[in-house]
Amino acid sequence: MINVNEYFEGAVKSLAYNTPQGRSTIGVIEPGEYEFGTSSHETMTVIEGALEALLPGAAEWKTYTNGQVFEVEANTSFKVKTGVQSSYLCVYR
């Protein structure tokens, strides 16, 4: 079953699905800055656009563009911001 998720008053939307390997989401983020909490390890791949991420323990933002990946450990939080509508794949493992 595909689940629709909506966060930050509709500024972030994703479609969640399950594979034999586990849960994933494909989403779109409107321009802005957002903070997310994690309950499991997340691997984020930028599909299109650009995401700046402030990862746990980091002092500076880092920009990720098409095809680039960043990872976030479980039970932490991270921030992302973007100046353009951007899409991503998030794999929860």
C-alpha cells in the first residue's frame, strides 16, 4: 500500500512504500527550512534540485545536488533547506 505523508502545512509531501528490503519514501520539498527527527537510520538521495543539510554534530550546512547522498542515524534530528522545489528518495534501514 502507498501512504501519502504531508508535513509543514503541505510544504513537504512524500509517498511511502514498502519493498522486500524495507520502507522508503519519495518526496518533494518546497523552498524553505525544515527540521526532521529520525526513528531509524535514513539514507537521503537528492533526485532533482538541491538540499542543504545540517547533519547531527555538524557545524556547517552542506549542499547536496542531483544524485548525491547523505545519511542520518536513528533517534537524531537534522535540518534541510532549499531555495528551489526539490525531490528526494529516503530509504529507512
